[in-house]
Amino acid sequence: MPNLEKKSQPPKSEIREFWEWCGFKYEDCYPDGKGNWMNVTRPDGKVECHLKLSLRSFPPIDLNNLFKIAVPKLHTKLGDKPTFDLLVGWVEDIIYDNDPALSLFWAVYPILKEEK
């Protein structure tokens, strides 16, 4: 049975945790951690510099990024059948008017929490 509850926007800490699980690395630009900038290393090795307090340092939670970055990571961890089952559940969830990207984020997030 699909979860009919509306999906909420995750807090910044959970967004960061999610993208770190997907292979992003976040490091202070200054060794003492007192600067306002951080280096963001993407899973493809590209390094970008962002303001620490900016949500721009995290990829947007959209279907493009989720299917390009998170779903392949999920597939590597779970394999074919469990990933397929999760995606079928996600499709059932969005039929009931949930935001597709937030719904997929919240479908994947508990799996990354299990990994810790």
C-alpha cells in the first residue's frame, strides 16, 4: 500500500548526509575550519567551492540528480530486484500526488541510514 502522506522537504543535515552517501565530499577550504567556504568534491572527481551556509553546495533534489547519482548507488548496494521493488513502490507513491523527487529521496534515505 503506498504511503499517502505528503513528503516534506528534508533538513539541510539530511540532504548533506544523503549526498555524502552518494559520493560527495565536503571539506573546509581552510584547515582551521574558520573560513566561510567549503570544497565540494563530486562523485566524478570535479571540485567546486561554495559558501558553507549555502544549499547551493548540495545538488538539488530533482529527478535528474536522483536518477543520475543516487539510483545507480542504490542499485550497486541492493542489486536488481530490491531496486526494482523500491522504484515500483515509488511510482505507486507518486500516483497519489506526491512530489516525485521528494518521494524518491525519502524512499532511498532509509536505506542509506541502514548502511551506517
